[in-house]
Amino acid sequence: MAVGDADVLIVGGGPTGLLTACELLRRGVRVRIVDRAQEPTGVPKALSLWPRVRDILTDLGVGDEVQHTSVPVRAFRYFSDRRPVASLTFTEELAARQLPQYETERILTERLHALGGKIERGVRLLCLDDVDFSGRIEPGGTVTAVLEHEDGGGVERFTVPFVVGADGAGSAVRGQLGIGFEGSTYEMAFALIDTYIEGHLPPDEISYYQTTNGTLVVVPQPQGVFRFLSVMPDGGEMSREAMQQIIDTRGPHGVRITEPVWETVFRVHARRATDFRRGRVFLAGDAAHVHSPAGGQGMNNGLQDAQNLSWKLAAVLQGRSPLALLDSYGTERAEATRRIVRDTDLHTRALTARTARRAAVRDTAFRLLDRSGAAAALYAPVMAGRRLAYTPERATQQPSDRRCRVRNRLPGAVGPGSVFPRALALALGTAGPDADPAAWTLVLRPPAGDALWAPRAERALTAGRPGLRVLAPLPKVLADHGICTTPGYHLIRPDGHIAAHGHLADLDRLEAELALGITGEGDG
């Protein structure tokens, strides 16, 4: 491939790299994606796809395939010494679906091909040249990647405006950038076996069997396969027989391993890159963060990196937004990652309590969360990705009315940084496979009795901003979805997050946000 045939080089052909490529291609950006592996992964690895990520996949046009191929998880069940302790039941709106990673990659690869892209396999990154380590992104700059072709194609130098490192926890891109990978490694090792079974297990529940000797987690997969994941015994080795003994002594009665399809032993890390960007090079997915598999958030976090970065790169490359927009990628995704690492660490430490006292405290807390309904009301939406919000950076993103600011801090409130409610976005046409993936949307709430306010505001605000569409839904429609119904506005980004919210007295704040150029002509 000659220099200039792509605008973005993606290193890594896993789920994060594939989604990044697809999101860029569907926005008209030229992409090259390389992976050092000769073949795609053939093992299940990550399984859970939570609702927020399924929204992203639906917008990409693969939601039906994911739904058809996966199986739902409608509940988490917690046991202590085989006695039921608590349960967390998910509504259809909040339930995860389980799909082996190789199937997720297959679906994304097929979509990549349909969009005109392909993965170049057996291509290894040797080094990166011309990286601006100052952190700035200067107009017209480029990065050069030195790539080695393992099939005898030799070594090439490939120059592009931007590079995305989605090449896993041992990221060569991160190493080239000299970015730290801070965090810790859990002391215990974990063993995993995916297998067919004899006996009965709920096909739509994840079960946690907790003892002071270790926790056994049982996870359903499509086609009758179940994952058994356990803390390794001290000084022990894992085998099919050892896992069967753990099931017999700690886990569900009457269940036997019959035909393993994958097994591995691993250690769990909780690490995050100290920076998500150096100049025109970005990190995403496991290259930027790794954490406990508790709650099945890892792949979801990487796929949300891909969405966040892709629309911003496309907007900058196509001259619709200024280069400064790219600064928000690291800020926002690092914030989201910190929360996930914290939550999964708490979950992991609770499940691996090794003393009777800590186990008793954990069981009491789980019972309280279950009986009070707090887990279903507070924890389930967080796991589903429905509470994902980025902290506003500017005063102009929020209303001047402090009462609304207080409201926006309540759990489940929809305010600046939050994802605009999915059902309402679909009804308004701002989300879904047919929605414009590059469009910004201004949702106006006119004052009562003033039919001319919205048209006047639309004319004034959209002048010179062809990428900004304006909608004025009925007040009751907004109220039904938890949106502030005070006359005013919500400015929605292409990824569905609310960029700014204000009331009638805050139109000067909206003008200030629009003047940043993010919705109009940028500087490339």
C-alpha cells in the first residue's frame, strides 16, 4: 500500500480495532488495519455484551446478528457455602448477552468487509517515527509506522495522519510511545474451563459460588457451553479433574464436565495507561486498560473507546471539527476506565474474601443490597452502561440554574455528559442504523405559548452549521424519558452523549459551545 492510501492506521484486529475501523469507514474515512496474528482468534475469551455496547453495534448495523447469535443473562445469583445469599435480576432493558469473542470478531469482520475494509494479517509494527511527544497535534502532521510483513513481504514505511493502537495488553504501540501502564496484579491466579456438561444449569443466569477457599463462577454461553472460572488452589495445578472437584465441593450439585472446548490459567491485572494519546497516536481497548473480568466489562470498555475516538477522528479529518476535539478522547475514556477499574476491583475483592469475617461482612452486604432493591436500582444500570456520563469540562455545558445542576447529580438523571435516552433517540431518529453517524442534534423545548421561538432559534443557531439538525419534541415525550422539561435545549453529540444542556436564559452558553466549532467547520 502506498503512502497516503489511508487516513488512519489501526494496529490490532481484535474487537476494539475492528469496531474502530468500521466506525471510521461508515463515516467515509480511509482506514488500514493490520494485525500480527496470521489467523483470527478461535477461543471464546470475552463474552459479555452489555446494552450500551449493543446500542453501538445496532447503530453499526449488526445488532440483529448479535441478538440472534447470543444468549441473554437475566440474573446474577450469589451463594455462600452453597447457600443462596442474594440475586440481581436484570430487566430486558438492562440484561447482558453472552457471545464468544470469536463470534463478535466474526460479525465485526463481516461488517468491515461490507464497508470495503479488510484486515492485513501477519503484519507486525516495528516502530513509530515522527511522533510528537509534546502532546500537541499540529495541523498537517503525520506519523510513520515501520511495518514488517511476516509472509516475506519485507519491511515498509507507512505514513498516515493518525495511528490507533488497539493491539492488546502487551501493546507494541504503547511501548513505542513510552507510556506507562500503572496498576497492580492480583496475588491469586485464576483457572477457566469452557465445556459442555451433564446435569442442569440455568441457561440465562451467572452463578457465583463463594467460599473462603475460593469462588467458582458459572457463566452460560450459546449452544449449551458453560464457563467455569475459579481461583486456583494455593500451590495447586488446574486440570479438568481439579475443576470437577471444585464443582463437586463448592458448586452446583449434579453437574459434570463432559467435553471441554477451551481452558486456560491466567492472572488478573488492574492497569491503566498513564496517557491515552501521544500526539497523533492513540491507545484503545486493552492497550489502554485491563482489569478484572468481574462483571464482564473489559471488552465493552474497549468498544466504547472505539466509538468515542472514531467519530472524533472522522470529524477532524473531514474538517467539521477543530483538532482540539481530540483532546477530549483521553480525558473522557480515562474517566470511564477509572470507574470501571474501581467497580470491578470491589467486585473481585468481595468474591475472593478468604477469611470467615470478611465473608460474613460480604454476605451481609449482599443480602442488604438484594432486599433493599439498591442493587437492581443502582448497580444494574451501571453495569448495563446506562449511567455512563462524562464530567462536563466547561461551565457553558451546564445550565446557570443551580437547581438543575443538583438534579443532574442524582442517580439516573439525564444531564450534560450523559447518554441521551436510547428510546427517545430512536424515536427522534438520532440513533439507529439509518441515522446520520456524523450529525449533531439540538433538541429544543420551546416556552409555552410561543410557537415562533423554536423556528427563530433554529435559524439563528444553525446558520453556517450544516452538520447541526434541530428537533422540537413534545414536552410530555421529554418528561417520559427523564429529560429536563424546562424550556431550553439539549445539544447531542454524534455518539449520543449530551454535550450541553441549558434553559432559555442560557442561550448565550449554547452560542459559546457552538462557537468552539465542534459542530461546524473545523481546522483539520
